[in-house]
Amino acid sequence: MPGGSGDSFLPLGPPMPLAVSVDAIRSIHRMHRQLEDLRGRIAAGPRAIDASSKEHDAAALRLQGIQEEVKKARLAGDQKQLQLRSMEVRIRDGETKLNAAKTNREYQLLGEQIAADKAAKSVLEDEILETLERVDQLKAAVPPVEAEVRAASKALDDLRQRVAGERGSLDAEVARVSADLQSAEKELPTDLLDSYRRVVKSKGADAMAVLEGVSCGGCCQQLPPNTVAELTTGRVVSCRSCGRLLYASGTG
Ligand SMILES: [Zn+2]
């Protein structure tokens, strides 16, 4: 039941340092936001490293893909070279037989065979040329991707170093603000402390909100006039709709 009856946490009666309490809740709110921001920055480090690492891996994978294509194209070229060698042997063999041909029929058949082999050889030679061109093209694509991998690797290293370097000061800052927050919380009046703990537990840094005109700065709901009046006199009141601890921005 957020906010309870929505009444003030600083009742009238015994002299209470109202302004001090608003100042306290304001600086406590600021410290919660600082902590949230610091923790967000701490969490952003590993996320950035993860993203950078993925970029590096993607580039490395592209490089590997191109290198494999180069290898395949070379292999295909080598196989065609072997086919060409055996084709040349076959043609020479046929020409020897042609010279020794005993009949016109045999001569004619061998002649046709040699002509067919020569045509096939010419096709093979064209194919070998194409394969060599393809190997050259693929090889030309390697250096830029290698450069990409190197750049991604350097970016990742730099980022890791930067994140590790920043981590120490962020942790120190968290420890400092946490200690400040703890001592500031000790200054809160006991009746406010329970609501404060409850709402901070559920909303974190969003547990407090500033009065915006006549509305809650957290949920934007319009507040009853008496609540606004209480807030402007320097009280801390919890919002009836969202439960946030409200305070007037006041001075400072
Ligand atoms: Zn609200």
C-alpha cells in the first residue's frame, strides 16, 4: 500500500528541522542517482567489451572464409593443371599413333580423337586462366580484411585496458558515495526511515521525486492541494499514486 494514507512523515508538533530533512532527502536522492549512474557505467564496460569482441570475431571469421576460398581456388587450379598435363600426354600419344596409322580409317579416327582432345585442352587452358585470375582476386581481398582484424584486435585491447583502468576509480567512487549515503541516511527521522527503506528497496534511485508544479515528478499525477501545500512548507510526503518520497526542489 504505497504511501499509506499519504500523510506527512514530518508531523507538526515538536520542533523539527524540516528544512534540514528536505536537504537531506534531496542529497540522498542525488547520491542514489550517482550510485545508479556509477553502477550503470560499471556494467557498461563488460557490455562494450563483449560487443567489441564480437566485431573482432566477425572480422576474423571473414578473413578465415576468404583464406579458405583462396585455398580452394588454388586446389582447383592445381587439379586442372594435372588434367592439362595428362591431356598433353594423351595428345602426344595420339600423334605418335597417328604417324604409325596403318589404315585410312584408323588415321581418321585418331585424327578426330586428337582434334577433340585439343579442343578439350584449350577449354582447360581457359579454365586454368580463369582460376588463376580468381586466386589473384581473392588474394587481393585478403590484406584489407587482415587490416580490419588487426584494427578490431587493437580496439578490443584498448577498450579492455580502458575499462580495467576506469573500473578502479568507479569502484572507489561507489564506495565513497555509498559511505556518504549511509551516513546521510542516519540523519533521517525514524518515522521517515521505514517508508524510505521500503520505497528504496522497490524503486532504487527512483524512490524519490521532486514536486513538479502541482504534480509528482515521478508519476506525473496531480497532487491534492494540501499535499502541495505541505511540500512547499518543506515537508517530505509520499505520493499516493506511486509511493515515491516527494520533496520540493526548494533552494540548493
Ligand atoms: Zn507519484
